[in-house]
Amino acid sequence: MSYSTLLSPFQVADFTLKNRIVMPPMVIWKSGEDAEVRDVHLKHYASCAGPGLMIVEATAVSPDGKLHKNQLGIFEERHIKGLSRLAETIRKTGALPGIQINHAGGRSTPEWNWGLTPHAPAVDGSIRPDSPECRALNLEDIHRIQADFVSAAERAVKAGFEYIELHYAHGYLGSQFLSPLTNTRGDRYGGSLENRQRFLIETYRACRDAVEDKALLSCRLGIIDKDEGGLALEEGIDTAKKLEAEGAPILHISRAHGVPDSIRPEGSSFDPLLHLAGEARPALNIPVIGIGGILDPGTAEKALKTGIADLVAVGRGILADPEWALKIIKDKADDINTCRQCSPCLWYKTPEKCPSRLAAGNTI
């Protein structure tokens, strides 16, 4: 089978990707509580050579917004040195080095935050914070976290990253502001769609002004909630259009708090999550990254040719076989050790037990 579309170069603003394969941000919980880059990170990303864009896992912008005690951090100047080594490691593979910056909001706990109290837009929504200690953000907290995002974006540029992704998906802080399931505020940051979008738009604008043209500034945007009364698809797409109007050159489309199966058209072989990119793409004039269930290169090529997305993010496929992209490039796609779709995924908790990685002879 030909993978000519998948392997074709792609231009985003002034940056050229060598192909349309994206390694999305996937946490490996190896930093230690100091949130520093370790040699294991360098080894991991170097082993995944091949994609045109590689995005470093969710990296905390604030010490009170960590999503795990061993998450990478970008909230202090001391983090730049290790992150610079990581960006250079990725660059040497031929990929554009990217990083996702994140605040977990109500999905954090004091245990992960060195004892600091986690914050959320509200604490009385139908989806509650993960920690009973969590308290609602006041305006001072909101502006401080926005400033943390800006500082993190500036550090990412200093470290040599050329793609920076604000994490507005998967139930973390951006999603918490956008979704009526988690945002019950009565001020200018809650209520109407425009108010629920305000944190996201303001934060993107401030980071854009700080980054300027030194890097592509994108967002991983969750455009729908699974449950009734949550973020509606049209609201998510409206948010995507507003981010485009703010200058976003590309968007990484995903879910907020889950994705309904009904989003997948009858007879489609694609994952419902991947169809979200297909819903957003026609409404935008910028490229979109699609993600969801892409385990083999045939699915990736078909998704691109059918117009669901402009680039495809391959998550578990690359976790299961770090040479996923390289084997396609070398015309050895038949040798890919395909993800077995274990439920739950063994890689995330005990990567040394991942059967596909073991078959490929890889450890981490």
C-alpha cells in the first residue's frame, strides 16, 4: 500500500513538517517530584524518531496545577536546561519539536502539588473536582494562572521548542472553564458561552503576544462533552473559530469530558474521537490535527485522503512500537508491532508489560 499522503511534507505558516505524522503528548511519569527532564525522557523521544511533529507530554505551567506528582514542569527557570536538551533531542530526529503546556485545575490534588491547594473554575458542577480540598478560583487566581501560561510559553521558546500547544481538552483547566458541567460561575468567566470561552481566548491572546512568530502557538481543543447538558459540538466549533480569529495557525482537535458514540456516522470505521476533527475542519480555514484510534498506517492514510484531518496524531501506535513512523518511511510497515488495545492500557501503568513493546524488543 502507498502512504504518499501520510509521508508528504506539510506547511504550517513558516514551518515545514517532513510528513503528516504527529506524535501527540503522552505522559510517561518519569520526571520525579522536581518536575525535571531525565535521561529516560531523552531516550524515549529519541526512540520515537520519524514523525514530522513530536509534542512533549503535558508539562505543568504552575506548581498547583500538576496532573501527577511525577509530571514534567515548566514553571521555573531551572526547568529550561533539561527542556532544551529534550527539544534538541527531538530536533535531531528531523521532527519539529513541540511541547504541550497544561494546568490540571480541578483534576489535581495536594499530593501532586507539594501540598498546595488545587483550584477549579467552580466546585459545584455536575463533574466535581478530584480533590475535596479543591477551591474555586477567584479573579486574582485566574490572572495569576494566565500569567503562568505566558511565562511557560516564553520558557518553551527559550528551550528551543517551535510548536507550543495550550491544553484546552480532556477535562483539564481549559475544558473546565468551557464546559457547563464544570463551570457554574456567575461572573464574566462563567454562564454564557462567550463568558466560558473568556479564559481560553484571553490566555491564548496573551501567549500569542509573548511568543510572536518564534513558534507555532496552537491548542489541543476539546470540542464536545459526552454527557447531556455539557459542551455542545456547535459551542466547541465556535470556540475553534474564535481561536483561529485570534491567530491560531493550526488546532489539535479532541474531546472535553468524553465523546458520544453518536458522533460517528453509521458505517464509519473511524473512531468517534477522530470524527471530531472531521466536524471541525470544514468550519475552519486552518489545518487540524486529528486523533483517535489510529493504530495502523492504512487508517492514517485513509483519514487524510478522506479529508477528516490535515495531519494525524498516532498515540498508542507509537507507544506500542516507537519505530511506527520510521518503519513506514523505510517501507517496512508490515513489520510494525501494532497496539493490542489492551483494556486497560498496560503501557500507561506498567510500560514494561506492554505486549506490543515486548514483541518489538523495547523497554522504557
